[in-house]
Amino acid sequence: MKKSDLTCPTCHAGYRRIELTSRPGAKGEYRCLLCDEVLETFDGSTDIAIRLTVQPERTFDSDFGSS
């Protein structure tokens, strides 16, 4: 088992990545849950799980809440 971290290059969300080399996984891709950027493409040779761990702060317009 290999553990590592990923960071989305677009919105800077943080992800934990776990790879199980002992069993095959599914082919496909994983996209950022916040901005839909492709973070990784899988070939199916290993089983990979990715989980959102750090959600970046969102900024609001400076007019928000001012009266």
C-alpha cells in the first residue's frame, strides 16, 4: 500500500491518495470535486482511492454583506 497527497493545480484542494498494488482497479480518471480538473488517469493496473482532505477557502465579493 502506498499513501501520498495530491493538490489540485487549479483550485488548490488537497487530496489523500491510497494505492493498493496487490489488486487491480478500474480504468478511468479522477476529477477534482470542486473545480472538475482532471487530477489523475487510471490504467487499471492497481486499485486507487482518492479522498478530499483540504477544501480551499472560497473568496467572496467585497460587496457581500455590506449595507
